[in-house]
Amino acid sequence: MECQNARSLIPSYLDGELTQAQAGPLRQHLLDCQPCRGSAQDGKNLKRWFAASEPVAVPAGFAARVARRALQGDTGEFPPSLAAPRAEEERGRMLRFVLTCTAAAAALLFVLSLGMRQLALPHSDRMLADSSPQLSRAIQELDRLNAAERKQKRAELDAVKTKPKAGPDAPLESGKKP
Amino acid sequence: MQPRLMEREAPDDTCLVDEVLGGSQASFQLLVERYEQRIFNLIRHYTRNPVEIEDLAQETFLKAFRRLASFQRQSSFYTWLYRIAVNTILDSLKRRGRSPVQAVEDLEAVPAAPSAASPSPSATLEREEIARITQEVLEGLPEIFRTVLVLREYEDMAYQDIADLLGISIGTVESRLFRARARFKERLLQKHPEFGNES
Ligand SMILES: [Zn+2]
């Protein structure tokens, strides 16, 4: 093998890209030829700069988060099954529900008090409801919120039941959603 | 490579892909868990910011999910995922205007300078210190050179796989690697002349 040929093969050789048939003669040439051996050593030196460094830390729960987002994005709906439900999420869901109810109740009270003040003397529920469109709107709103909440719970229950393959945390997933 | 233990006991990638296509979030989570470390390690060679690393990793997996139906199974799932990761990284570099402006052809036309002896990290240098210097040098290289070096040296990819991944010929991989190494050496010596006197 000639030096020129050897030199052109050295990078591939160091990268493990040569077949045995190609590598054999090159190895022999490197044994016999000091300058080419130097060139191979040079290539090896450069490779030492690429020693593996510490792996990057993957944040805890990354895969669960990404999988949840992926499935959410796909359907555009609520997560079909929270394969690994996390406590803070459950708390968040509960909190949202409580806040919604509180807000609705506060609105109802406010409207109610307005209604009471504006009406001279409300004697019955019937009269109150009839005479205050704002109040009935507030009640309707509350009903709507409750219905939406029920629907969401049902959807989640269904999703759990029809989940094709149970994840490791699936047994934790019962219908006991807030 | 992934530990063999895992391959033996866990469902293989194609099974998981089928389950994901059938709507299984748990199976997608398994796929992400299987490759998240390698994807994070890959991205780290392009940005050191942990938030950016996580964002790019997430973007990679979400894109993979959306395109899963187009996964042809001629290549391995990982190769396919990898291509998405590399493209996501390169797109992001472009978006942020951090990709060097030179055109690929210009870079490939420039002959590699006849090189001095390659500096070798001195024996006393800590592994992390070597990694830091290399990272610093890589960051100054045009993206096409950085990418072939990362894929070849860190990811240990075969020329053929790099060629497939980047959509270039094996010959181009070889010549690009050759130039990339010459540039790397040159820049390393510029930044750290102290390594130039090593044997
Ligand atoms: Zn020779």
C-alpha cells in the first residue's frame, strides 16, 4: 500500500468504517511506515477531545408530561386517561372546581341581594324568579357549570374504562374524581 | 445503545408505535422514556441552556407523535426520531439566527488547511474540562461541521446513517468530516494554543 492511499483511508479506519479486507493491508502499512503511523496517532489524538461527558439530567416526569401533551394535542380534548396522574394536578382540578362553584355562588348571592333590594317585598320564590331575569340567568349559569363538570367527569370515566392498555399507574385511576 | 436488558423484556419499538397509533398514552410515554436520555444528550451539543434543551426535546417528541403515522419502519424508530431531533435543532438554530450564515457549498469548497499535529488533551485535564473546551470549540463551528462531528464522535453513528440522516452521500459525509476535523483542530489551537506543544 502506498502512503497516499494509506492516508486517505486512515480517517475511515479510525471511524471503524473499513471492512476487514480494507483494514488488513492498512494495518500492515502502519506497522511498516512511521509517518503514516504518526498520522493515525494524530487522528486518535483529535478523537480524545470527544470523550463522553456526563449525561444531561432529564427532568423528572418529562416522559409523562410529553406523553400527556401529545395525546391532548392529538384529540384537542381533556387528557383521555392521565396514565400517571400527579397529585398537584388532581389538586389543581379540585381547586378549579371549587373556585368555579364559589364564583357561581357569589354571583348568585350578589344578584339575589340586588333583586331583594330592587323588589319591594318579595313574598315567594316564584315571584322572585319571575321578577328577576338576572337571577334566573345566574341560576342557569350555575346549572350549566354543573352540567359541564358532570360531563367532564363522565368523559374521564369513559376514557379510563376504554383505555386500551393499562399503564403502570392504572390501578390508582378509579372513578373517584372530584 | 440502549441496554440490552430493556430490549429483551420490554415490547419493541414497533409494537409500542402500533399501540400509540391506537391511542395509548402509556405506550408513548414508554417510547419517550426509552430515548429521552439520548435525545437530551444530543441537544446538549447545541445549547447549554437546560430550559432550551428541554424545550427542544419536547418539541422533538411532540413532532414525532404527530408524524407517527408516517413512520415507514424501513429504518429503526430511533433513526427516525433522531432525524426529527436533528431537524428540530437545526430549525431552531435558524429561527434564533444562531446558525452561521455561510452557505454549505462555500464551506465545502474551501480546502482544509494543511494541518499541524492534532493537539491532544493533556493527561491532567479532567473529563469535564475536556468536554467544556470541546463544547466551546464546537459552538464556534459552522453548523454543518458541528453536526457531522457530533453525530460521528459523540453519537458514534456510521457514515451511512449520517448520510441517511442528513440526506447527503457517504462521500459528502467523508469530506465534510475531514473539513470539520481540520476546522476543529484549527479553532482549538486558536483558542487554546497551550495544547499546541503536546507531542
Ligand atoms: Zn506511509
